[in-house]
Amino acid sequence: MNNQTNAAVLPLIGRILMAAIFVMSGIGKIANPGTTLGYINAMGLPFPELALVGAIGIEVVGGLLLVAGLYTRPVALALAGFSILTGLVFHSAIADQNQMIHLMKNLAMAGGLLQIAAFGAGSLSIDARRIHSALRTA
């Protein structure tokens, strides 16, 4: 692949890979809300049902928007914040190696999402089409 192809395709692949974990996690919460509610309750968070609906919303809707490349920068920032927050709340028992790995995974995802927020969706995105269309009409 040449540099121009890389510049077009790699951001799309990156967005798809970053979004996959959110969409799959959200679908898992829809399929089995009781497990997630139990986990939220175990952490002592208030309004567990509201937290569940919010998590499903940000994961599924945010993930799909990220794949489409629509409102990419604010969506990536929101997902990064969500990743950091959930990592700190649900995986803070870092003496447990498994929890440390999950926390580091969440922080790494946030890092990738911050890169997307900083550099945008790339040319294969709805955002790029909207910008191109706006420039043509201006």
C-alpha cells in the first residue's frame, strides 16, 4: 500500500478496531443486563439502572458513530473519558493482576481514542464528506 492509501485506510481500520470493543460490550449488556447491574451494585454506585442505560448508550451509539466517522472527535473524547472512568471505578484493585490488566487496557484504549480525537476520522468518514461538501458549497 502506498502512503496515500495508508492515510485513507488506516484511520478507518483503527476506528473499527477501537469501536468493536464498545459495540460488543454494549450488546453484551443488552443481552444480559442482570450481570452488569450486579457488577454496578457491587461497586456501590448510585442509580445502577441509569448507569446501565448510560453505559449501553455510550458503548453502542458511540461505537457506531466512531465506525461511521460521524462527530468523531467529540465521540472519541467521550469514549476516552468513559474508558478512564470505568477503568478507575471497576478495575482499581491493582494488586490483582487481572484487574491491573483490565485497567491498563482501558487506559490504552483511552490513549488510542485521544489520538483519534486529536487527528480526526480520516478521509473515509462521514465527517470528511461533510467537510468536503461544506467547502464545495462555500
